[in-house]
Amino acid sequence: MRGFDAKWRDVPHFIIGITREIWEDREIASLTHRYREGLIVRSPASVVVGNDRIIAATMATLAEFPDRELLGEDVIWCEDPARTTAVTEAYLSSHRLVCTATHSSPGMYGAPTGRRATYRILADCAIRDDHVYDEWLVRDQSAIVRQFGFDVVDWTRDLIAREGGPERCVQPMTPAGDVAGPYDGRGNENEWGARYAGIISRIMAADFAVIPAEYDRAASLFYPGGQDGLGWSGADQFWMGLRAAFPDATFTVEHVIGRDDPLMPPRAAVRWSLHGKHSGWGRFGIPTGAEVYVMGMSHAEFGPFGEGGAPSVRREWTLIDETAIWKQILLKTGAVQ
């Protein structure tokens, strides 16, 4: 890896390594090098700009969850030819993690419950010159909230109050509140990324027949709220519930990576969005008409057991932040009391 410390073998080793370095080895100060000054971290909950704010948020999380571990399941990555030079290489990585943590101290999640949570994070990082210079991240907040014993809507309403009320609370990410960053790539042209982006696009176009056509009948599925699904019915239930809640929202594929690697199945990472009115009955209950932005990230692995022996989605991971969606609904409907 030209332009990177020699201790990193490859992109997955770099991403998994710096994650452990920062969070578990407590080298939080290394963020001043690992993250470029002025880095933008976009999550459904907020847009954070600058190392100072990122370091502060990291310390606050570790104060609340001192035993937090981040276990890297996979890194799906691609080259970034536009920023690769004779002396340095550039990449985009999509990192999937399983996190474990005990709610030991007061913080964002309220008074300590003493409960332990297991949840996933998906994070896209643009990297070059031995540091991350742009980032997108989705954390399964509703899985955490439920495991601590809270109702997701009630917890979100309480969060708004604890942050100072509707006028002062942290605003969820929307296109209007986004900050343009230096990475403007779209991924790569690998066939598996294109195939998976096409599947999600067909689902979002209400072509749910794509699920039995393109998913393994025994597919393992991992969805928001820590919910696991199985097979065609599990995929249909999740995607139908999401799209039904926002039937007129604009769907956009933001970034696509496909990869073939030794000892790994073909796999893909897709970052996508929905933007429009909460105008339908579905995953988010009674339609409110609130304008909502959904930032979604999905990973998939392909296997050989599709209809007629065709490749099919064998495992799928999709994350959205349901608390950020509910926050937008509550703020825009005024249902914050």
C-alpha cells in the first residue's frame, strides 16, 4: 500500500487495525493522525465535522460503555483511481462490525441500566496517505435502545428533551444539512456490486418478485433493531415494510462496491438513500406526512443455490437508524411531548 505505514498488509488490515487502536487500545489521540483534519463523519443522527468533535464523541461513548468491543466481520473495498498517484494509493472501504458493550455509566442513552447490548455498525471510509479523510456510518441504534429496555419512540422523544428540546436538539442528517466532502467516487464496476444494486433498485421500484428470483430460499438476513430474518419471507417482510412507509420517496444508489477475494464468497456493499414523505402504512406506523431522509447501508454475500443454480443472495445485512427516522417524524409533526 503506497503511502501507508508498512505495518498494514492491506485495506482490511488497516481499517480493522485502526478501529481496534482507537477504541480498544485507547489510542484516541491517534485520531489526530488517523483522521484527516476537517474530516466529515455523516450518520443518520448527525453530521460531525472536525477531529475535535470526533475525539470528544469517542471519549463520551467510551465513558458510557468502558468495555465496548468492536469486532470486524468484513471489509468490502475498492480502489479510488481518481486519487491514486505514483506515491500513494487511495481506497473506499465498507466496514461491517459487531459491537458489544455494557451500559455502565450515564450518557446519551440515559441513566446506566447495567444491561449489555450487541449490535452492528456499517461504515464507509475514504482513505489515503495513511488516514481516513471522509466517512459515512450507520449504527443500529434501535437495537441498542431495545436491549436496554426502552421503547424506541419514547426513547427518541426523551432524547429530544434531553438535548434541549426541538429547537436546540441535534438535527438528524438530511440533504440540506449535509456537508460536501472530498470523496465523490461512486465505487467500482465489479459485477457483484452491480448485481446487488440492481436487486435493491428493483425492490424499491416495487418489484418484489425479485426476492424469490435473486435470494437463496434459505438466505440468512440481518436487519435493523437487531432483527434476524430467514429466506424469501424474511426479506419480503423487511423491504416491504420499509418501502411501504415511504412509497413515494425518491430512492438513490449512492455508492456501490463488488469484490471477489480468495477464501471469501462474492460480495457487495451498497450505500443508498430514501428521501420523501412518510405517507404510507409500514414499518413506521400511522402515516404522518413528515418529510424524512433515510440513510441506508447494505452488504450481501452470494452463493450458488438460486433458482436453476443461478447465483443468489446467501446472506444480507442492512442497516438504517430507526431512531433518526423517528426523530425526524417527531420533530416535523410536533409530537415531542
